Amino acid sequence: MPDLSQIVKAYDVRGVVPDQWDERLAELFGAAFAEITGATAIVIGHDMRPSSPGLSRAFGKGAAGRGADVTEIGLCSTDELYYASGALDVPGAMFTASHNPAQYNGIKMCRAGAAPVGQDSGLADIRALVERWAADGAPEPVAEPGAIGQRDVLGDYAAHLRTLVDLSGIRPLKVVVDAGNGMGGHTVPTVLADLPVELVPMYFELDGTFPNHEANPIDPANIVDLQAKVRETGADIGLAFDGDADRCFVVDERGEPVPPSAITALVAARELGKTPGGTVIHNLITSWTVPEVVRENGGTPVRTRVGHSFIKGEMARTGAIFGGEHSAHYYFRDFWNADTGMLAALHVLAALGQQEGPLSGLVSAYDRYAASGEINSRVDDQEGRAAAVKAAFADREGVTLDELDGLTVTAADWWFNIRPSNTEPLLRLNVEARDAGTVEKVRDEVLALVRA
């Protein structure tokens, strides 16, 4: 019996292949996905990992065995799969382990219209069915199994994105893109085609063994090459995508990283320009800048927990036009509330290309505070250490505490949040303040408590 508790996470399936799961299990997941969603048709895509084609094919075989017609779109980014689910209005499955190392693979699943499938929205039911079938034997195929066909949607995906951002009249830009040997190497050339962009590609060769660096640009070590290339070529901007190309990180013309909160604020201002008075979702770790900019542009900011299922749920509930996270996930109402780093990148290129100044000057209005970045501490007793931090700040004058997601402590000039990791014995700390000295002071005090 496979131990599905090790691979079925809060939002997706993810584990080492073939040690934790394989094509036999993928076929059961496909059958269970079709059964639980009641789908008569589904769409499947996969990234460039060596195990992805076989796993996705097995999943499709399982779904077809339950009567669902299967459309395979082959190599794609995760947001391209979301596009296909939205445009075709069918449930979808993407085979990727995002930024994880090469031996991993996973499945991101959604209902029709790219609506998320997580623990509370079908994933727990899918797991239970797979466990039952793994123990008792899979059910017999239905009398009329579904058909399996192929379709290329890359051109349609790129064309759709280009309808959502006005890139007409932008000035010529030199753009360095580090695809990290991930799916950005597949999608970027088509999306940026025919724009006045001189593209400087880095690591566009699709290679799921990640020979140059991990496709995880949230780690500063993985954007060093991009920073150097931007400076070396005198580029206007650098973009880094993760392995499945649903997240995009930005560096300015000096090679300096632009915080995802600043990108969130910039895109929010642009979206509010199109839809005055709209609602914008931001998670509780984004900068104070984000709700400030939303209010300054006539919008309503809504603060939520970290995680795409919470963001997408709040977007659906509030009718929000846009949402952003500190991890460089960007969500758009015009993209079925799904996340797409590529669309955020197009917004940044449009904003940069419609004015003459450098990117550093453009984003300075959206980067107002000092921040620590996310600091991880390995602790054996997450609850106990968090309780110690809470006790230390509970009675301080002028300080408020809330526990929407972990513990957030807010004062007039600073705030911090500590959250336990869902998957590792870690506490994650984020600090923001009006100046760097205060960030260091608060950071050191909290870390002393966490690591005591």
C-alpha cells in the first residue's frame, strides 16, 4: 500500500518518483479525479521533467477508463494548463513539481474554469478513493471509455494574455529572461513574439534535471546569473521563472531584485485603472505598501491567509480583480482567478515601456519600507516557540496581535509574522518596518525567542 499521506499535500500531489509514486498510482489518480469531479472531459498538461510524459499519460488512461474524454496539451506551463481549463471549461491536471528538485513530480488539479482542487475541495476525496482502489483493486472500466486526443494551445494562450494588457506603443526594451531550464523556455518566445523586445534568453533548454541552478527564483542564489547578465548586457529588466513558469521574479536595470510586494502594488494600480473601485486581495505577508496603493487608487484591499486556495477563494467571494502574494504568485479575475506570472510580467513590461525612466525609478513608488525577507528557523516545538513569542509581545503598549495565519504582531512603525511550515519543522519569520535599523532590532528579538 502506498503511503499517500506523504504525497497528498494541502493543494496538490507531490513526491519522489518512483519511490513514493509511479505511473500505476498516476492511473488511479486519473480515474479518481474523473470520478470525484464527475467530468465528461478533462485536459492534461505536463512540464519537462523526465517522468512527466509517462505520468500524465497514465493519468489520462485512468480518466478515460471512467468515461472522460481526455485532451492532452503536452508540454506547457501551469498557467497555460489553467488557460486550457478556463477556455475549454473542463477540469484539468498539470504534471509538475514546480521548483522542487528533479527526482520529484506532482499533480496540480483544478475543476472547470481553473477552480482549485485542494484538501477541502475534492483532494481529500480523491485520495480516499485512490487508497481504496489501491487496496481492493481498481474498478472495471466503464462500458464506453473516453477518447484521448491531442491539442496545441500555446498560441491561443499567448494570444489571450496579450488581449489582457495593452502593449501597443511601448518603447524598445532589452529583456533578459532566466527560464531555469523550466517551462518559461517554452512559453516566453511565443508570448513575447512581435513585441519591440530584444530577448536575451538564459537556460531556455527544457531540462528537468536543472543543470544550471534550481528553478526556484525565491532563493537569492538562483538569480545570481540573471543579475550578472542584466548588468553585463545593459538590459532594461530581468525576469526569472520557476520550473512550471507560474511564478515570475523581477530584477531592475541595476540587477537589483524588485520585491514581489512592489510588483503586486504596481499591477494592482494598473488593474484599478481598468476597473475603478475594484477589490484587490493580498496575503498578510505582503508589504504595507500594497493596501496603501490599493486605497490610493480607489480600490478596496482585502487581507487573507497565505496560499493559493485562500486567495482564489477570497477572489471568488469578493469578485476581486487581482490578488498578489509575497511569493510572486499573481492572480487575475480576467484569468479565471488563477495565478499567472506571465501576465504579471507583461504588466511590468507595459508599465516600463510606456515611460522613459528606468525600472528602479518606476518601482520606487511601490517599495516604501524595509523588510527582512522570509527567515526560516528549524525548531522541534513549533507551537511552543510561537507561544513564547506571543507571550513576549502580548502585553506591550501600542501593539496588536492577530492569528489569521500564524501570529502577526503590529506596532506603529513595524510588524512581523511567524508561521509554521505545513511540511517541515520550520517557523517562518517576516518583518517589515519604516527603516532597516528597526527591521534588524525586531528580527533579532523575535529570532532570539524562536531559537531559544
